[in-house]
Amino acid sequence: MRVFRSPAEVPADFGPAAVAIGNFDGVHGGHREILRRVVAAGLTPTVLTFDPHPARILAPGRAPKLITTVAQKLRRFEESGIEAVLLLPFSTEFAQLSPEEFATRILSDTLKTRIVLVGEDFRFGHKQAGNTATLRELGERRGFELRPVGAIEGRAGRISSSAIRTAIEAGRVSQACRMMGAPFALEGAVVSGQGIGSRQTVPTLNLAPENELLPKNGVYVTTTRDEATSQEWRSITNVGNRPTFGGQGLTVETFLLDPPPEAPPARIEVRFLTFIRDERKFAGPETLKVQILRDVGAANRFHRRFASLRVG
């Protein structure tokens, strides 16, 4: 998959393209349906998205915490069959483009667009003056067809990035997984902790998450993936402040349930499957260790059920 970080990087012979436009935070079920239709269109399947999120520039006080990092989003695009991504730097200058300038410069001239897919509530251009009706009219003049995609409903109602954020912040990671079509995941470097776990409870991998959005404090059943080798382990993860040891800063500590590697990985992705319990303060390390072993038992039972469902 080719990634262009400015219009100038797109080659002159690019296209013709079917283009999905949006922020795609979380790459949830609704987004995946748009991506599926882009791939099925029979042209160069392309995504046009933005970094930073437009709200970070236009309304920083209301900008959401993002569910996925740019790297996670790009991986999910590629897994969906997307062949090219234009990752546009969103700036105050770019925000001044009129709907017609956007359609002409970016869609027609740069991407050689023939089909555009967007959500039905899509807005674009200076002061969000353009909507799907505007885009359809511009497409008739610029040689591309608009194919809006309606809202996608899940078992809990309409799937949206805001609903997924609410679920994750409440610890309902299994619900978020259903809406996203994949587990919510944190990724980043493995960093040195204070050594408390290896000395007094159980050894853990300490993650410095690059994601903006974190699940609520607590203990979760997870899987952990080495980003360099793609090796995976069943795991259990605590997000919190280590109150038993008087901790102040937030930590993400993962205990591997499978035999660990000889050398710890440099970077990991931790995928959250279900919530076990809230974080709480224990009388001391021994009491905490007993609870951790109970948590491990709960996690092992979950992983066994999960594996049997996948096999079945």
C-alpha cells in the first residue's frame, strides 16, 4: 500500500481511483463497509484522510481523543484491501479551501477520482459549506460519481466513533470490539518499570501507549503482539496507578500467560478483549499477588472459551 503525505507526492499517472473520504477513527464497522465498497468498485481503491484530525485545528477544545494511532489506521486500511492513502496534513490554510477547490484540486486533479464514497453526514470545504448534495453536483461537473453510505447499525444501535469512545472510556471493551470489528488496541514502546512486579508480585511488560484514548482503570483480558515479529501471547493487562504501591502516574502493565520470549520485545500492541475488575488498593504485595492469580485464572478461562468459539 502506498502512502502519500501531501498532494505533491501523488504521481501524475495515479488513478483512476475510487476514493473513500473521512477521518476513519477506530476503523469501525461503518468505515469497513465504505472500504469494502471502495475495493469492490474496480478502480484503484484509495482513502483520503487527515492528520491531525480537523477538529484539532478548527475546534481544539472539542477535539476527541483518537481511538487509533495513524499507524494502526494505516494497517487496517491495508488489511481491507486499500492500495493507496492520501494522508493530508490538515491546517488552517487547507481549511480555507472552498468545496469546489477541494473537489477540483484534490479529487479531480490529484487523485483522478471517478467514484467517491462518504458517510451520509459528510461535510467539507471552508466552514463546512459542502455536503453530499454539493459533492454530487461537483462530481457531475468534474467527472466523478458520488456514492453515499448510510449509517451502519449494530446490535446496540448506530455504530459511530463517538459511541466507541464512550464504551472504551467506560471499560466496555468487548462492546467496542463488536462495533469496531476488531479489538481496541494500545501500541507503543516497552519501557522499564520500577521493578516492583518482578520483585513482589508477577513480572510484566510496561507499555508506553501512543494512543490518545485509554480504557478506564482496571484489569482486562488481552492479547499482546510483538510488533517486530508478530508473535502473540495470551495476556492480562492492568491499566491504572498501582495504588497498592502508592503510584501516581498512569501505567499499562501486561502479564503474559504464555511462555515469554528470551528477550523482551521493543514494541508491542495490546488488544483488549474483556474487562475483569476495577483497580483497587490491596493491603500489600502478597494480597495483590493472590488477586492477580485469581485474575489469571479468569483470563485463562476466557481465552479457552474464546479459542473454542474460534475453532467452532
